[in-house]
Amino acid sequence: MKVAVYAPARIHMGFYNFLTDSIAYGDLGVAIERPRVAVRISNIDEDVFKVVNKSNVDISDCIDRVTRAFDLSGVYIEILDVIPRHMGLGSTTQIMLAIACALSVLRGSSCNVRDLAVRLCRGRDSGVGLAAFEKGGFVVNSGRKVSEGGKVLCPNSPLDLPQLIFRAPVPRKWSFIIFTPKVRKGLDEVSERKAMDMPTQLPRDIQYELYKLVFLHMIPSILRRDIEVFGKALTKLQFTVGEYFSKYQGGVFCCEEAELIINTMLKYNVKGVGQSSWGPSVYGLVEEQGKAIKVATRVLKEVKSKGIEVDYMVVKASNSGAKIIINE
């Protein structure tokens, strides 16, 4: 038997809570159709396991983490496609969950994403990757309780993970332009821990503003398919969240390249902008794919004229989670 799992990348849209009543890191985001993770696992008649990585992307750290959490003896793993690493698109969580999910199904169990996440210490800070893997679409998570010492630790049970409190499909007309500066990478997991382990409270007025943006504007507007209100609230939330993390990333956004691309997209009237996780990937929300392609072309030309080399793509949201395909 062979089990293949295809998992979507995600855009992280920020946090609406950092620390309130011992609850940290309530967050939100969107699953996207591209890039994606694709893995295939089958049994082999050996006591060792074999990994063939056809993606040309180094995922050795992910393989090591899965190996420590699960018995992989007698398993043949093919890595067919991978989300680029440390670009802010959720590669680590999606890779590890895809492998663990395929392994569980191969061995006759169901793919219980929450149980797998606990074993892999996923969902420690953000629940967007888990929800994207499970359900896709636009998701809002509850955040997590911090320890008595005020520190964010690995979850100890599925109930200790961020809980999904809202999920809605993203209108099919909406498109996201994603730009990734070629010379930059986001924070790795070691550097990320320094920024995330000890959350701090925001002033009450700023905290209230974040709540209002998510629960009074973004959630109602996506249900109404109102891209104008959704995009404006997203942009405001992103700039507020960026201020919180500026002491770790050197500014509202991760780098001057990201900031330039964000401002250029706003110049061409995208509906909303943001930086996904620690970047360097930034994104713009546009209502129609044809217009998104035109805006992307103009932004690309302008940033290239200023000496910035970028990769870019125009993608739709993925309104379903990971796909599991079993071949007997």
C-alpha cells in the first residue's frame, strides 16, 4: 500500500492577541493552493527506513523531528514537493504533519492531526498551520494558555493546542499576490523562540483595536464577501502586529525590501497587504485574478528597477485541507 498526502501552504495574517488573562497568540490566516507539500509513503521489507527527497529542498531537520517522534522502521518516504523553507509560508508544520499523517494511515490508523501535532510540538505559537492542514479556508484560532512562568511551551495534549474558533471559505474571486525577496530569509526556529517564548501584554487600547479588527470587521466581511472592509482591516492589523515585533525584526516588516514591496502594492491599490509570519514573503489581496496579474507585473517592474530581485506568484485560497490518497 502507498499513501500520499498533499498539504497546502498558508499565509499567516497576524495575531489579534499577544497575552490576555494568560492566553497568548490568538491568530488568523488563510490556506493557499500553491506552493504545497506532497509526500508518498510505503512499506519496505527492511528494519531501517529510507527517504528519497525529490524536491531539492533541505528538510533534514523535519525528518529528524519526525524520526524522534515516530518509529519509521520499514518505511519508504518519498518527498515529491515542498514549500520553500523559512519564507513565511508554513513549510515546517506542513512537511512534518504530511509525513506523520501518511505514516499513520499506512499503519492502519486515522490521520488525527491534533494528536500528531502534540507529538511533533506543532501549534506551539500558531494554530494557523494546523487549521490549514485540517480544513483550509480563512481561519481564526483561540490562542493558548501560557505556563505559570509566563512561557509558551510545547502543547501537552490536543486540548492544549490553539482551538479553531472560526472558519470560512474564501471567495473564489479573491486572489493573493505573494512576493518573496530573493536575498532574504525569515527567522529560523531557534531565533523565533527568542521572540515568541515570553509573550507580553499590549496596552489596552491597542489590544481592543486588534479584537475589533478581527471580530467586528474581518470575520463579518468575509461572510459578506466584502473585500474592501476585509482588506482595510487586514492592513491595519498587520501594521499594528508589525510594531509589536519590530524589536525582533528591525522594523514593522522584516526588511527594507519587504517594506518597499508592501508600499508599492498599496500604491497600486491592492485591497489589503501583509507579511506572512517572519517573512520575507509579503502579500497583497486583489479581487480578481486578471487584475492581480496586472498589479503583480507593475509591482515587479518597479521593485526590480530599484535593484530588488524577487520571486512572485498569484494564488487562490485553498478552501480544503490536506488531501490523502491511498493506493492499495
